[in-house]
Amino acid sequence: MSDFSPLSIFKSQAKQLVRDQGLKLFAAQETLAQKAGFADYHEFSVVDQRNPKDPLLMVAVFGVKDFSHAIHEDDVYVDLDQELEDQLSGAIAETNASGFTIDALEVDAAEYNDTTGVLTLGISLTYQGQQDQERMYHSTAFFLIATVELLRRDGKWLLTDEGVSISSGESDADRDRRSEWEHWAQVEDAEHGKRISMAQALANELVFRSTTQSFWLMRKSRLMNRMMGYRTATGSIWSL
């Protein structure tokens, strides 16, 4: 059995209750299971086998109904905010803002390792600051994608020692520049398309004129042939 599986953690909690209150292990297991909303320890163990992510079981063992909620537990949010400030200190110094805090955080993925007890969260967030009105605008926010690693120890979620890894990020100024580049690229493409359209229209006009001219030359030729044939026929009649 994994050292950090839900059942292993639950048994460790029961042993701690034995030490704290002097209960028998079986009684401690029954007490914790009933406190978590199960009929008894047997029901808890059955649910653990069938659905280890059952909300009642998750709350009893991990303190949250879903692993994605762990980012908001205990001191994790505060520690994450401080870690982001440390890692982005150089970039923050180049902005005209201060008082940066986490805003609009979303958990995109969550994976728990039963062997190590490490919960890995993939997150996206905005790290937002307050603009200094006396300085020229440069940027006031960073849009980040990061990986966060957490451990649960003594009933609390904690950041691991190197628990925050930023995989990508851009500032609002970067986004503004990119939007401007995309805008002018679209304008250039549209102008290029117009030039192609005008050239195509001119080519179509030349083809039309050439076709029309050929048509009238053909009709003129046919008419001349008919007239020549008529004159020849008339001359033959008068010669008789």
C-alpha cells in the first residue's frame, strides 16, 4: 500500500487519535469514519476501494472535496503570492505598478501521487498591480501559466521547497504590442488582397476585351463570307 494513499493517511489519523485520547485503534477508526459521514470504518474502506475521490472521503483525508481546492487552503495562497513576488521581482521593477497580488486564478489540472504525497496543480493566473499615476504607463499585470506542488502534513497543505515553476508568462504591455502587431498585419493582408483584386480585375477586363474583339471579328468574317457567296450566286444568275 502507498504511504500516502487515502487509506494510509486515514489510518495515520486514527493512530494519532489513539495517542491523543487513549482510544483503541478500532474505536478511533470508527470515530473518525462516523465523523466524516460514513456509517462505520468498513463503509469508509469500501468507498476508498471503489471511488477514492468520493467527496466525503476527500474531506476526511485531504480536507477538500476536490484537489483543485487545495490551492485556497491554509497558508498556500499567501505563500504562493510571496513566491511569485520573489520570482518576478526583476520584471516587477520594470513596470510602473506596485502592490501586486494574485487575481483570476484557475486550476487547469490536478494530479496526486500516492507514493510521494505530492499534489501537482497546473494553474493560470493574473498577477495584478496598482498603476503609479505619476509614471508613464509600462505594464501593470502579468498573465502566467505555472505548476504548483503541494504536500499535506499534519492536516495542512504546504508548498514544497521549490513548489512554484512558471512555464510561461507575458505582461499586459506585451499583449498590447502583440495585438497591435496583429492589427497591422491584418491591415497589410487586406491591402495586399485589394492589390491582388485590382490586378485580377484588370486581367479579367483584358480577357473580356480580347474575347469580345475576337467575337466581333468572327461575326464580321462570317458576314463577309455570306456577302461574297451572295454576290457569286447573283453573278451566276445574270450570266445565264
